Amino acid sequence: GAVVSQHPSWVICKSGTSVKIECRSLDFQATTMFWYRQFPKQSLMLMATSNEGSKATYEQGVEKDKFLINHASLTLSTLTVTSAHPEDSSFYICSALGEAGELFFGEGSRLTVL
Amino acid sequence: RKEVEQDPGPFNVPEGATVAFNCTYSNSASQSFFWYRQDCRKEPKLLMSVYSSGNEDGRFTAQLNRASQYISLLIRDSKLSDSATYLCVVMYNFNKFYFGSGTKLNVK
């Protein structure tokens, strides 16, 4: 099946720093990717829809200036958490839309902000 | 009302049992339906797509009932390795996905 790779898997950073997470579709082109965050024992929460070559569409309540999304190529989308704070600590997951309309998820990135 | 609703469980079943999960969706224009499995602290992985005619993959059977707007997942002969959270995912408008909150299964 299609593979989506996410990097880094784990990141620990100091409060106030920025963290970039990459999401790559390895064997297919993904014009649409999605970014989620998930808190423990809760469901995935969609943050934004990333479209190649255009601005991301953010869900209500998600600050676009804090969570910068770039989808510069058909195989790569990045999420940058700017000026991270402890409340941003979470599990961030990306997914890419496959050709048959299914979603393929990256392995997730666990962010801990100290 | 949530777009997609699932019984959160947990469902605690012995090995070898048959267990069924249901998921209801509110948007009648929904186009595609999927079951994903998510292990603790891992990403969701596609288990199977759900087709109108129903489909089976080994011990897993998925059904779609458009009239009543629900999908189901049946697991036969449960294994310890089936323990996970099962997510119901509904797509409409070709790129809008809604997730259920997941049903937790514990096979003991």
C-alpha cells in the first residue's frame, strides 16, 4: 500500500522555539495532505488541509500564524509550530489522500515542549 | 450532532469471540467509508474500505447501509493482536473526512 513518511518521530524543544515536521508521500503524488493533532485518549482533530501550490485551509480555532503549513511539492508538506509552548505538546499526524480516495497516515510526530 | 458517531467501548472479549462495531454518519451525501485501526501511540492504519455490496478480508467483514446511514465492522475469531482502537472514517466532497472517536477493543 501507499506509504507516507513523517519526520521526526519525536522532538523535544524549549519553549519559544520553532519546530518543523515533514510529511512525505513516498510512492505516490499527493495534491492534498492533512494535518491533525491528537491528545491522549482522544480522537484525531483536523488542523488544516494542505493543497499543493496553494494556501492551506485551516479549521476553525487553529491559528494559521502559529501552525505554518507549506506544501511546495506533490510529495512533501511541512508543518512548523512557531514559538512552541508547553500547551502545544501533542501527537501531530499527517495524512495524504490516495488515488482511490483513501487516507494514508504518517507515523506521527510526538512533540514535547519544555 | 456529530458527523460520525461510534460507541467508544471498550469492548472486552475473549480470544476466539466474534465482535461487531457500528458507526453512524449524519451526512447522506457521504461518498466513501473506511475502517482504520489505531494502536496506542501510533498512527491510524487503513484496515479496509467499505463498499455498498459489503466486503470481506479474512476475519474482517465490513457492511454499509446507506438507507440507515451506518457502517459496521465484524471481526470473527478475535486474536489478541486485534486489540486496538477502531476508527470509522467517512468522506464526502472528495476531500472532506470525518472521523469517529474510535471504538476500543480489548481481546483477552
